[in-house]
Amino acid sequence: MIRSLAILLGLCFLNLAYCQMPERNTANIEKYKQICRDNIYSEMKGMYREAGGALKFPFLAPGSNQYLDMLWDWDSWLSDVALRQILLENGTEKDRKQALKYEQGCVLNSLSYGGMDGWIPIWIERSAPSRNEMLQGVNAYKHNMHKPTLAQHAAFIVQNMDGDAEWLRDDFYTLQAFVDRYLNFQRHKATGLMYWETDEAIGVDNDPSTFYRPDESSGSVFLNALMYKELKAMVYLAECLNLGEIAGYYEKEANVLSDRIREHCWDPRDGFYYSVDLNLKPVVKPDDADAKAGKLIFHVGQPRTYDCLIQRLSIWSGFMAMWAGIATPDQAEQMVEKHFHDTTSYNAPAGIRTLSPLEKMYDTRASGNPSSWLGPIWINVNYLVFRGLVEYGYDEEAKELAEKTILLLGRDFERFGALHEYYLPDNGEPVLNKGFQNWNFLVLNMAAWLDGKDIIKEF
């Protein structure tokens, strides 16, 4: 009886240990770092997909059954950043040459679906119809398209080719049309900020600042930070192609956008960057009939003087201003002290909560279409916040986040032999999509930084 009770208690303690994050100590960090490396090195080529059907070039896929054979926009970009780290640590020159065609193929497949109007789809399946068929009966100017990460992906590849952009020259016009499409048709005139056309396929699927909001109303800080870096990537690519005047144009646009983000998205009260609501009624003059009739016309005494409203929703994407280098040093200090360190809000045992539990919308249930960004831990979020911390010199905080990510994913490999798409914030339990690889492999970039080794980082 006593022996049975002891066994039962032992099993309970074992289960309890598995239901919480491992202790963040040197022994565990080293153990799970090695587990991550061993598994990721062996699984690396699981991202490779050969050309076929609508996809004319080899490419990188996220993994897991749900995303098995499709090219996705920002997924392929961040997957490639991770792939280059793997190749740096555990690849031969032959491996790097082989990988290049899959890297370039991500960009070239997307550009093959581009056109003069700039629209490029968010994802492409092998069985996808032609571009013209996709656009039949659809107003492309009223739908979201590939996120502004395409030039960044191309620039990342070119940087790793020592500035050789010739492989991109023939398609550089299509890339310009894509970026210009955002500038010309998804930019709010009054604020200068980019906006989502709809709430569909925005990457951070059910982000409350956009999800179920009116079309063209979300001045998303996530979108605008990506767009700023996209413009900087266009500067670099144009310079590599000896197109100096074009580079100057995009440099000017990047500077204007960064100024507008600081002006409209920074909240001095909370010390954080937020998305903004653009859905305000226009300020208009009274019509002739009302003016001549001397009618009482509301609001003309002092119409609004602001062009948007801050959305004070505690969403992780405010940290994107640090990742993009938009935040001033003083702003970054406030963001780290007030928000990164706040364990009641963003800072969780498994990393950065995508939504603060202090928000009423907080919800960690599994969901697909939309995937859940209402609190669960996503590894791309951990990585992007980590990169911002490193760039602003917050090494202790970056170390904390890197170690949490290593423990989270190392334990996932240890228990299930695979990674998942997202995780519970407090105990790190996987929520959905076993076999998801993708940007999860960025844990290696974080581990290399911890070890003081050479690291690959995005453009």
C-alpha cells in the first residue's frame, strides 16, 4: 500500500514537472540548446520543396500538414533567416549552394504572380490558378496582398551573396510595383500611415486592432514597421543594381514613414507604440444651401484637429518599433521598463504573450482560420522582440527571452519529437499543429547569440 502510494505520488510529481516550464538554469539551457540543435539540423531539409504546378521555382514551406506544400509570404522570409543560421553552423559549401535556389525561389515565385498593378498573393499553392484567373471577379485594390516582406527577403539573400542582385534585375520592376502599390493605394493621406484593406490574412490573424474592424481603418503598427523595413530594403537593392535615383526615392519615403509612425503611434502616456484607428468621419465644409439658410451646423466651431485615434490595446506588435529601429532610445527604455518587464502583461514564463491577459479579449484556445494571436506564445514574436532588445543594447532582457525560447522548444522536441505552431504562455504546453517548423527554427539564431557565436539576422 505504501509502495503504491509512493509510486502514485512520484507519477504526480513527474506530471507536474511536465506541466510547467523547466527551471531557467545553466544545465537546462545547455541541455535543451543541444536538443534543439540536434533536431533542427536533422530536419532542416524538411522545409525544401521542389518546383511544380503554379510554383515554377523551388521554395521553402513552413512544415506540418496544414502548410505542407504552399509558399507563404512572411513565413518563407523568416524561415530563410533560420535556414541560413543552420547552414552557418552545420552546412557545407555544397549545402549553401543547394539552399540558394530554394531561397531565391521564394522571391521569384511570388514575383511571377506580380504585375503592373503591384498585387501579389499572400500564399501560392501548387494547384493555384493563374494570376488573371485569381483576379477575375475580384477587386484587387480592396483585398490584402503579400505582406511588405518581399523586398526584405530579397535583400537578405543579396546580402548573403555579397551584394550580387543580378538574379533580381529582370524582376526589379515588378518588385517596385509591389512596394509602390502599398505607397499609392494603402496609405492614409492625412497620417501617412499604411493600413490593411481588410482583416483577412494579416499574419497576426485575430489581432483586435484589425480583426472585425471596418475595412481600411487599421493603421497597424505591425504593418507600418514592416513597411519601413521594406522601404529600407528597396534602397539597398536599388543601390546594388546601380539605380541610385530610385534608391533616393525609397530612402525619402522610409524617412517620412518613420516620422509618421513616431508621430501617430507612440503613446507618451503608456510609453508604448500602438496601432491607430483611421475610421473617423471627414472634416467637411457646410454645403451652400445650409450655409445660406443660416442653419445651426454642428461642429463647425472647432472641428477635430487629429487624424487618428490611438488604440490602447496591449498587443505585442508595439515592440516592432524596436525591431525596426523606429523607437528613440528614450522610448525603447520606457517600453522595456514598463512593458517587457511586466509579468502581469506581456512577460510570461514561455516568452512574450501576443496579447496581455489584462485585456478582455485574452483567449488561449486553439483555433485555425484565424490562428490565435490573442495571448499564445509564437516563436516569431519571441524572436522579433529579442532582436529589438539586442539592437537597443538590452542584453539581459534578450538573454532572458532567448533562454525561455530554448527551454520551450527543447522540451517540445524532448516530449513530442516535433515543434508546434504556438504555445500556452504560462506552462509552455503546445496548442496546435505538431510538425510546424518555419520560424520556430529561429531559436538557433538566439542560441548562437547567447554563445557569442556568429549569427545570421534579417536584413
